[in-house]
Amino acid sequence: MADAAKTGLAELGLVEIARLIAEGTVSAEEATRACLARIEECEDEVGAWAHLDADYALIQARALDAHRQSGRPLGALHGVPVGVKDIIDVRGLPCERGTVLDAGRRPDADAVVVARLRAAGAVILGKTVTTELALYQPGKTRNPHDLARTPGGSSSGSAAAVAARMIPAALGSQTNGSIVRPAGFCGIYGFKPSMGLVSRSGVLTLSPTLDTVGPLARSLEDAALLADVIAGYDPADASMTPSGPPAFLETARTEPPVRPAIAFVKTPVWDRTDPDTRAGFAELCDALGDVDEVDLPAPFDRALDLHHTIMAAEAARYYAHYYDKGRDRLSGKLRAVIEAGQKVLAADYMLAREGIGILNAALDPIFDRYDAILTPSTAGEAPGAEVTGDPAFCTTWTYCGVPAVSLPLLVGENGLPIGAQLVGRHGQDGRLLRTARWLSAQVAQMQEEPVRPEEERAHVD
């Protein structure tokens, strides 16, 4: 590759950069320098990084180049720069979790997912901005498509850094809508795996019933590759059971044996959608054909309340030390969640936990007939930067612990991204990614640009 071409390395994705490094066409140091140069161009405006140490990144890259030159085997991400959300511990870097109460915190061990990134040969470029303790109070990050708007939360820095081409992919986490929502607002792919597939050891605990770690990337294949690397059994994580390699990328690349059946689900919060979202999904479903509109059973009407009961109660438990030692340094939004959790009755918490199994059982007849559920990632385009946006279209699926992926298929009336969310059966993440890749290809074949709602089109009721 000519030097002029190497300057475009930051535009490439995870799979492509890994291939070029494995072939010897470019080096890990060149890939890392390309990302650092891109960060220098736009970080002042976007503000995606909480902690960035160029020297630390380049030391890793040079060591990985020496490893390759020795002729030893390479990992799946050898030499590829990756970002890590600042609630995930990285040895040698601060992890301040978006709160002054953790200022100066520097862990002495990697989270399991970071250890797996290192084992695969990734360069840990730095820590991306999170909202305050992964909840609702926005950080400094802005949406690269419109700096006056939010990138979403809480994985704001990861989504913005990937969308701005500062990094090919990054790790985020989701307790409500914190992977899918920012992916939708930033026009990238966000994959929330099934509960129990990715370790949370070394990750800030907000709600052990709901917390999930997953990738954000600019292609489905990149997200699948990163998920392959970080997935795997960890006996220290009580949500996990022993299992074989997930083979997400391999499965995603296969052709479906038959045309996937898609169920379009509005969910009980459809009235929160913007007009261009309703129009866009009407156009998308019409263009695809053979998409059935399916209503969720009545118990799903309570899913948001049940989710909030668990999240608030567990936040009160796991954030008690923050509240006790520095409640005056917490935002009003965070204090409100903790204080609501302090009032949750044990019976209500237990019923909310039991509801997860009930709602998953209610989903079984849908997934017996359909490969995936299609629904919005967000209510519409990203709102202003003073908020992180409504997570309601993600809440139900996070509560159920099922896999979900946001696809950048729609564009709103202001030219900003609107994500389309696909949801699958618990544990069938590979099948969901395969269906998502098929859907993305169908839309790409239908028109060169993303689906754009027509202003004169009658809106879906």
C-alpha cells in the first residue's frame, strides 16, 4: 500500500485493518498513528475520549509489530486499535467512570473483556467517555453528525469515536439502551449480546440482572468479530454457563437457508416515535415485503416498569457507597434513581425478576415463527446534547436479556441517522446477526442511499 493510501487507514474497519496487518501491508504502528491523527483532527469538537495516551498506544503497537516480525501466530485483532468505555477496567489507564467520586482511580488489572482483547492482539487506544456512572447525566461528547445533538448514552464516547472514524470499533455496555440507542443516533452498528455470553468481571456493576457488554462498529462484520473476541465463559460472572466458541462472524457471513421471516413490532411505546420514524418504517416494511406486523402480548405493557424496578433497586444496592460518601457530588438524575431504588419493596423486586422468564416464554411463539423482530432503535433522530435520548425502544429487550442489534438503515427529516433494531431469541445471537446482515444487504440493493422517509407519505398510525 502506498503511503498516500495509508493515510486513509482510519476510514477502514476492524476486519480490513486486521487483514492488512496480517498480510504485512501495513503495521500496527501505522494503523495506530492513523487513528491518533484522526483523533487530533476532531476530538476538540466531538469530545469522545476520557483518557487517551498516545505514547501508551504506540508502545503496544510497536510490541505487536515485533511479535509479528518474529513469525509467531497472530490473534484475530492483531495490531488493530480499539476503544474501551470508561467503566471497563484497563490496566495502566485511569477508569473514572464519569464521576468525580472516582477521580484518579487507576485499576491494576484488566477486565476479562480487555484481557481477551489483548490476547487477540488489539491495541487498547484509550478510554471513551461514559455518562455519569453509566446512567443518564450526559458527558462532554457530541454527535459527530451534528455537534448540537447528543450521541446517546451511556456509551456516548464509544459510539461517537466510531462514527467519527477515530477508531474502527469500541466496547460499550447496556443496562437500558446504552449500546443500541447511541448506535442508532450515530449511524453505526451496535450489538447487545444475549445476557450471559460476555463477562462483566472488571466492569462497573450497575445492575447485575441487566448489565451487558457489547461492541459498536461501522459494519456488522466488525461488530461480529469484536463480539467473537470478547465472548466466552468466565466462572466469576454468575450470569454465565460454560459454552463453546460463539462463531458470530462465521455465522453472520453465511446465507440464510431460507428468506428470513421478519415480525414488525411497534411495542407499547410506539406513540413516542417521531413522524419521520413512523414514515421510515412504513417505507422500509413496504419495500421489504412479507413483513408481518405483530402485537406483543399484554404482559409486555408492564415491561418498562418491571425493568425500572430492577435497575433502580440494584442501583441503590451497588451505588450505595457513592450515595453515602458523596451524594452531593452526584447529579440529580442519578440521585433520583438511587432514591427510587431505596424504596422498592422486596416483593416487587422479586416479581420483577420473575417477570423476565414470563416475558421470554411469551416471546417463544413469535420466535418459533419469525427469525427476528424489527422495531426502532430510538424514537427518532438524536435530540439536543443536554439529554441522552429516550431508551424506551431498547428497555424491553434489555429486560428480557435477548440479543439486539441496531442497523443504520434510516435517515430522518434533518438528514440524521435513525436506527432500525433487530431482536432475536435468547442465545441465538449468531442467527440474529445473520438475519441483520441479510436485511442490510436487502436495503443496500433496493437503493444506494439509506431509506429516506417521504414527507408526503401517509404516516403509520
